[in-house]
Amino acid sequence: MGTRTGCVMTKSILDRLEAQGLRMTDQRRTIARVIQESEDHPNAEELHARANALDSRISLATVYRTVKLLQEAGILERLEFGDGRARFEDSQRAHHDHLIDMDSGEVIEFCDPEIEALQEKIARRLGYRLEGHRLELLGRKLK
Amino acid sequence: MGTRTGCVMTKSILDRLEAQGLRMTDQRRTIARVIQESEDHPNAEELHARANALDSRISLATVYRTVKLLQEAGILERLEFGDGRARFEDSQRAHHDHLIDMDSGEVIEFCDPEIEALQEKIARRLGYRLEGHRLELLGRKLK
DNA sequence: TTACATGCAAAGGATTTGCCTCTGA
DNA sequence: TCAGAGGCAAATCCTTTGCATGTAA
């Protein structure tokens, strides 16, 4: 689950949190660690479960508050795969797109420089400077 | 608002509804008409407001039920732009992607055969047959 | 006639918030 | 010390559903 290509990790979420001068609490440390160690795209409830396994003093409300904080700080990216709940991932891991297996729901990550370049070109043609994008491919396994 | 390129309209939503052998009620006719005439990407509440302007006997619940019906029949596409509510559009208009103006929120539609082809290629490379995709570009107007 | 559609209000699920207590710096 | 963080439960927002009534075919 979770194939990746060409993405480099630099600073830990914790480092980036501290760099922003945000107050460090046990809860934030734990949640940061959980996100850091997640190879998939957990939703709030999943983050809560994983964080609780490390420290049972963490409430779901705090997970939501922390996730929003990290998102506003640009540390975390919020994703929506159309199932009605938000999913999260480290934005340093975020320079990639997703292919969703329509049968199993498995999410495969990929990076493609060609598609990035093409997107730039399209935006420019429409009179815009590209600031970001979301791309999800939906497919079924070839036999 | 709503620029488009290279998309052709063939049958009305109403025709497609009838072609599926679904029961035709005044509510469904009105909702179909409202979607047909929408050039933007209305959410359920907006559809409800527009439908009510034509016929006040339409409840929000019926809008939700009809929209789900049309979606399952492949007549309508459900979109999510990350604001937590679903938006809808005629799927005959749906072979295109969206560029979202990060400042104004305006949504520009575009079709690009190159990007379609590239997506096919990427999916195949990952061992999948492409069945669909979602692509949103986020950008700011060039000055 | 009768299976299916609708309205209304209540239920549900995800997320946010008020309030009071606790704690990092 | 004390502004900001967290827990808990209530509130909110969007969407779905149960039930009694209405209606297309």
C-alpha cells in the first residue's frame, strides 16, 4: 500500500511546528509523530486512534484542532477522495498525485514531471499562474 | 463566469431521464431543467433555491434524492471543490477539468486532449486501466 | 390500482465550538 | 503567572431516512 517515487523528506513535522513558534504540547508532538509515520492518507478518526495508541490523553477535538493548525501553517495537506471525510498527509510528501483503485479503494501515489509541466502550460494559456493542483486518477487493475 | 471549450451538448437531461425508464414527476422535470440551465456548479441548496423559484412544491430532500438518482444513472456528476459540500453538473458537460481562481473562487472549465492522453499513459504505466479522473488546477490571474 | 415519489421532521455522520480546567514557557 | 491548549459535550452543517400521504402509469 502506498508506492512513491521521487519525493525527498527534509525536516520533520515537529521541526516545522517549532520553526513557526507554535506552542509545543505533548498532544501536538504525538499527533505530529503519527502523521509523520503514516504512509497512507488517514482521516481524523484514524489519526485519533493512532495517537491514542501512543497517549490516551488525546481527544478527537484536539486532533481536529491540530490538523487545522498544521494545515494553516502549510505543514499538512487536506485531501478529499469523495467519501465525505477529509484525509491528511504531510505536505512535504505532497508533491505527487493519487491513483485510486476503484475496486479495492487502494491509493497509489505517483509523481510525473510531464503532467506538472503540462498543467503549468494550461494555466498560463488560460491567463493564470499555477499555484497548486489536485489530480486523482480512477482506475481498475489491468489483468 | 464559466468558460468552456470543445464540449458538445446532445440530449437534454429530461430525454436521458426518460430513456432510463424512470418515473417522470413535476419535481424531477423541474430539477432536470434547473441543472440543464445552470452554467455553474451549484450545490444542493442552490439547486433547491433555483427549483423553488420555478415551483415551490420542491423540498430539499427531493433535491438530494433526485441528484443521487441522476448521479447513479450517470446523467449527473458530483464534484467536490474542498468546501465540504457537493456540487453538481450535467455529465455531458463533464469531459473537462476545472481551474479555480484562488482569489475570486471563480471556476474556469477547460478540456485538454494532451492531458487526457498523458493520464491514460500514467495509469497504464502503474498497471491500471483509466476509468475517470478529477483534476483541479489552483491559480492566480496573471497581471 | 399500486408501486414508487414526495414532504416533513427526525436521524446521522463529520467537524466545530463553548466553557471550564489545565499547562507550557 | 497566564495566554493559549485540551477535554468534554453540545452545537452545526450537510446529507440521508422513516413514515404517512400523494401520484404517475
